[in-house]
Amino acid sequence: MSDSPLRQARWRDPDPTRCVGWLPTGRVTLADFQRRIGAWQACLDTLAEPGRCYALHDRDPLVFASALLALWERGDSALLPADDRPETLAGVDALTRARLGDVPGGHRPSTGAAPRWGTLSAERTALWLYTSGSTGAAKRIPKSFAQLDAELATHRDLWPLEGRLTISQVSHQHIYGLLFAILRPLVEAAPMAGALCRYPETLHAWLAALDETSQTVLISAPPPLERLPETLDWPRVRQRLAAVYSSGAPLPAAAGRRTQRLLDAPVRELYGSSDTGGIAWRGVPRQDDAWTPLPGIAVRADRDDDHLWLRSPYLDSRDWQRQADRIREAGDGRFQLLGRADRIAKVGGKRLSLTAMDRALEAADGVRRARTVVLPEPSGRLGAIVQLDPAGIPIEHGARRQRIAALRERLARAFEPTVIPRAWRFVETWPVNAQGKLTVERVERLFRDRLDHRQPRWLGVEASADGCCHVTLEVPERLAHLAGHFPGRPVVPGVVMIQWTCDLAREHLGVTGAFSRLERVKFPQLLPPGERVTLALEWHGDMQRLDFRLSGRHGCHASGRMHFRAGDPS
């Protein structure tokens, strides 16, 4: 097989009946897929001459893939924003934005004439990725066809798809999802699922809908793997799953073993970044935390400060390049990750290793994971995000104060009082995005109530396949709405709980339209400051109705129905 799998362009094959996309409701053949490419090219022809750069974002894998190939075959390139939120698009630097020619929003052609095939030269820039790295500032990463080819050939040789269906739970706007969920199926002539599989219930249903002889691979990340429920009948479907891949963040060893037990398939983790491409991999179960470099990758540790030095065919330069991660060599070419060396902050005029503070917190009883961050506010103080064992989660004001005092006492043994975190967020599930990243946006969301004293303390959200979500909240002790309600025994007013419900439904369920009316509203229990509660939201889009229930350790604090007027501005 060619060492340039991408430039071999298997999507040009003359086999019209080959399956390119699959869903339980039907298949997309290669002939259908080629017509989609042609339709995109016809659309692009109306916008500009070839040789442009276009922003490309679409959650549908087949729409995304056909648009990307239309660009490449026409002589254009693509820029892949991480998502399509206005804040993300606004973060693209002005120079780049001025050069983009965006396909009209909502235009997703499905049929068209035969596509035109071009030339995919090795050194031509295929696309740009955006990454925030460790700073939060957007950084543009170019990828040539040669770089993508080198990585695709490595993965193909290590773990060939051999015609298996690819099911993805991660975004293809990032390098891992792009390579494993989109480009590998295209270059290895294997089918891909026609939609993202965000929920375990959907994964189970899709596996059950496959022919008993069909085989699949799952492209996933730590968050969905950690949430696999024991209650689904995995033994009935898992014989159709050949392998599981995880990337974006380290998969906890216990979660890896549990995934392998439930799905009965090899679990492989990949380590890398948008800048570097893939660097190393490891399997589950593992005897240690060491990573094995991918073929062709050379890794060494700096003698002075343990920085990772990397030499890779996936980079523009073949020279050794220094990375922000720190490693310890483990023999046989393998290495262990020690964390990022750039997590240094100046707090109260003093330089501080945030990684060292994280480790001190993680050594405390009941702490699973911890991350200290510089608060997104002018104070320059630190906040701490701490994942606790479920039994250790504080659910009221007194327990929370005791937990904070114990952790502060532990830190005081090694750090000066002025640098110890001032704000604490205790979570049961690590608050990462779909790619397994604790992003700048997630950190801002966790501490937003410090800047707006009308807001509840947001501690994470869990969504389900049926359109419901559960938001974990705490009532801040300094909530502005507590003033005067009531003296001597402050509680959250009912109208405030209703406003929180409305705002969070718009944020997490995409509810739109103007508020219309309430039904069956009840406030059975008072809600005092410091309480930890769960807001259950269920949106019925056909009726423009939101069902909600806010409950905690004493039972239900608020419940009812909220109606919206379709088409009205929010």
C-alpha cells in the first residue's frame, strides 16, 4: 500500500456501491458521497476562484467530510475552528478572518454533478487547526498533506481498520477526531457513522442494530468512557466492537479497566497535541503509567529540567524540538508524563508551581484529581477545582467549610498563606469538554458566580440521550438575592430559582423563544445558602415546554413547567 494514504484518494474509487456512511436508518454509498462533493464544489464555484481558505465547521461527519474533500480537490484549504460558538469565531485573528470566504450558513448541499478531482501535493497546506495551548490565546497550526499522510500511514500500519465501521464520540474539528474518525475511514475505504455518538445509550442501540458479523471501532475520550453505565446489556452487543481508542487527556487506570470489562475490547490511549500530532500510545490494562512512542517518533528528557524533547515526521522541522510537558524516561524507549512545565504563576508577587500545588491536593484523602488556576478576575488569586470521591462531596455549608479548612491546612505545610487558593469548587465529575480538556471556558464557567453575585455556583452538567440534563449547583453564601430575604434566616427567593432555571435551560438545552407562562409551580422546601442541589431539566421542543425540578438533601426545592413562545426572541 502507498506510504501516502491521503494522496492515494480512495474516495475517487469507481466502486459506486461501497458503503461510506452508516446509520441504523440507512447507508450512504460512494456514489452518493461523490455527488455531495460535487455539490459542494458547485456551491464554492459561485463564491470565488480556487485557492482560497474557508472556515469549515459541521457536526455531521459526512457533511464535514464531503465539504473538506470538495475544498481540497478544488485547490482550496480549510480552517477548522474548535466549535461554532460566537466567542470562538470572534477569537480567530483578524488577519485570518479577512482572508476567509465562508460558505453561507446553513447551506449543506446533498446532491450535485460529478466532482472534479485535483492534485494533492505533499507540501501544500491542507488545513489549519486552532488550539489554545496552555495560554488560552488562539494559535493557528498549519498541516500539510505530507504531515497528515505520515500520521495516517503510522496509524494504518499499527491498527488497520480492515473495513470496520468507525463510530466516534469526539469532535472532528480537532486533530484526534479528524484523523481517526474522518480521514482514516476515507483513506482506508472503511465506513464511518453518519452522526456523532454522544451517549452510551446510542452506542448500545447502534451496536445492536448492526449485523452480527459486523465489526466496529470506537473513537472516544475519557469523559464518555468514564460514564459508561453498568445497567446497559453490553454482553449482548460487545462482540461487534473490535477496539476502543481514547485521547484528549489521560484515561484514569480504573476507568480504562472498567471500559475493557464492559466492552470486552482492547482499549488504546493516544498522547499528542494539535501542535505535535501523535507522540505515543499505551494499552489497557497497564502495569505502569509509561507511554510507548509511535513508530518514527524519538523522545528524550532534558537533563536539567525533564522537559520533553521531540523529533517527529509529523512536524515541519526534523530537528529536536522542546515541548512544555515534562517526562521521566522509563527504559526501552518508554516514558512517564510528569505534567506541564509551564504551569507557573505569580501570585501575590511570588512565583508558584501550580503543578506542585495540584499534587499536594491530590495526596489528600478522598481527592481524585485537583487543578489550581489563576482566577478569571482582577484579584490575581488562585482557585481550586477538586474532584472528590462521591461520599466525600460536601452538600451543605458546614461540611464545605470543614473540607476547605482541611485542604488549606494541608497546603499550609508547604506553601505560604498568601498563595493558598481563595475559591474552591468541589466536583464529582471532572468538568471537561467533549475532547476531554479542562478548557479556559470551563474554568471561567466554574467561577463565574464570583464576578456576578446573582448567579448560582455552577459545578457541572450531565446530559442524556433523551434531551434531559442535570446541572449541579451550590448556593453561594454571598448571593446578592439573599439580602433581606429573610433577616436571620436567609433563603433563595422562588422567583430567583425560576430565573436560574430559565437561564440554564437556554445555556444547556438551547431553549429559545420568549417566556410565556408557568404551570404547576411548587416550592416545597426552603433553599438556604451553602446547599448543594441538582436542577433536572427536560425540554419538549414540540410543545415549547420545559419541565424542571430542583432538589437536594432535604428533597424538592422547586418544580413545575415553563412554557415559551416559539419564534419570539429570547
